[in-house]
Amino acid sequence: MQTKVEGLILSKTPYQERHSIARLLLRNGKRISVMFYGGQGGGAKKKGTTLEIGNMLRLEVSQGKRTDHLYKAREWMALWYHKQIRYQHKAFYLMCFMVELIEKLSIDDDLHDANRLEIEEASSGLFSVLSNAIFSMDQRLEVDQFKMEGDLCFFLAKLLIEQGVFPQMHNCCLCSHQIQTERSSVLLPEKGGFACEQCMHGHDGHRDMDHFDLHQDLLKISQTKYIELKNYQIKAVGVERILVHYVLYQMHMRPSHFRSLSLLL
């Protein structure tokens, strides 16, 4: 069994008076549930806690029963924690949505599996997407460049790339002709891509829509590393609603599945 792990806190639940149960996203993109005795802090010494959503921990866990996937933390320390997100309510709501979505997409890990370290982990990209999103958002808050719409767009676009459902950008999803970057286009979630100007006018319900700016934004994001997007400003208006709808459609989810989404849109 692997006993030393690192992960981001996705959620936490109080247990009794001073303990906490937290779900962590490990570096391999899978999640585990861990019992932290004394994790709520407090007590006679009024000890603080590092168990906050979005914080990065390094911990040593003890072996539970073979059929019990609730591990017990023996020691833990914070490797990284966000400094600004908790003071900006929109940023905090956005982080809550991010971890909610990643928690639904990730699968449980089994630290008892002796062969787990020898297997190439295909889901490790989930950790990269979430950690980069939280780190970048905290950095932008420090320099007063945070825009909720932009950070949500960056996160969702990178997540779509990681999950292999990024919209078809270069060719029309209806006629397969090349999309001219200087012409109008519209994103069709049910088709998994953008429709060209000619097809858009003949498609019922989308004749008056134009996602030209969204097309340009997604092209830029898909070709740029996360750290290089810190000064990029989203051009599209209402991009957050369009992308959220596209993501939920592709992931077979509904807005009602998320507690934090109504705080953003």
C-alpha cells in the first residue's frame, strides 16, 4: 500500500466535534477519502486548520481494512494554500464549482493496489487542470486582474481539452467545410462543434446567434499555456453561460447537479 500521497482538497465534512473527513484529488487524477483526527482545529490550544477547499496537502495515511476506502491521516502538512480566493466571494464560488465538477469526473483510487504505480494514469490531467486553475486565479486576485467570466472560461476550455470533447473548431460540424476565422460562426453543443455562417442561417433556432468572439477566444486558449493566459481578456459576451451549457451537455450533467452553479450564473 502507498502511504505517502499529495492532493488537493475537493470537499470536507465535519465529524464529531473536532475531526474532519475530506476528499482529496491526488496527482494521478483520482480521489480518496481521508479521516483527519483533530482536523477542525480548536481545542485548548485553539489550533488552526489547514483543511480548506483548494489547499494542497502532503500526508501520510495509515492502512485501513481491505474493503474500507476511508483512509486515516497520520501526519499532514500544507504544501500550498490560496491566499486571496477566500476574500473574494465570486472567486470562492467559482472555486467551489471547479472542485464540484472535478469531483464528479474523477474516480476513486485504491492505495492498496500493489500495481497502481506501474500503470500509466490516464486521468492525471484532471489534477493539472484544477491545480493550474486555482493557482492562476489566486495570482490574478493578487494583482487585481480577476474576472470571473475569464477564469471560468479558461478552466472549462482546458477541461474540455483534457476530456477529449473540445469543440470542433476548424471545420463546420454540419457541412465539414473549413470555417473562415473572420466570418460568423455558432457553437452547437448537440453537434460538438461550430457551424459556419452558411449553415447557421439555415439551422432553426440559431439564425440570430453569433459566437465569433467565442470561437476566437477558444482558439487562443487551446493554443496557449495556462500561465501565459494571465493577461488575456475574454472578448465574448456571455461566454460563461455558453460554455457551461456545452460542458454539461457533453458530460451528461444538469445545472441542478451542482450546488454552487446558481451562485455564478
